[in-house]
Amino acid sequence: MTADSPRTPDSPLPPVADEEAVLADLRDMLTRLLQDEYGLDEVEIGLHTTFNRDLELESIDLVTLAGMLQERYGERINFAEFLAGMEFDEIIELTVGRLVEYVVTGLKAAEAS
């Protein structure tokens, strides 16, 4: 799709490399994940929300989230690689904000290259 071509309902908007847009994307992904897997509807998700303590996500949920991130952002964002560079305690305390920061940094790096 070029800048001049019309956006159809099926064509997703290209990812925007800013914190607010990425946070909105992640909120949407996490809300869908929590609804599909656990039937949870109303969940507060902010930058300080932890995946383990607050959302109570299990490792299989992180695999599902990795697939959602890949679908949305493509090869630019490798969630598995991001987690592999962390110690166990860091993964347990991982916040939505830290993931937002990683995604924004990755998108900006892809734009620059």
C-alpha cells in the first residue's frame, strides 16, 4: 500500500514507533489474549502492569503474545530474543512499559535502516 492508496478495512495501519501507539497495540493484544484464554473482559493495563504478578500470564501465554507481536510488527520485533537476554527475575518482573520501550526502539531502528 502506498501513501496515496486508500486504506481498506482489511489492511492494518503500519506500526507507529511511539510509546502511545505501541501501548495501545499491546493493550489490544493482551486484552484479546486474556479474553480468549481466561474469559477476562475488564483488565487495567498500563506501563507499570507486570505480565506475571498483575496479569498472571503463564509461559504459554508469552508464546501466544510473541506470535501476536510477530503478526503486528514482523521480523523487526523478536520477543523471544528479547526474553532470552534477561535473567529469570527480570522476566518475572517484566512490565508492559519495558516491552513498549523495546518495541519502540526496534521500530525506530528499523525505520533508520
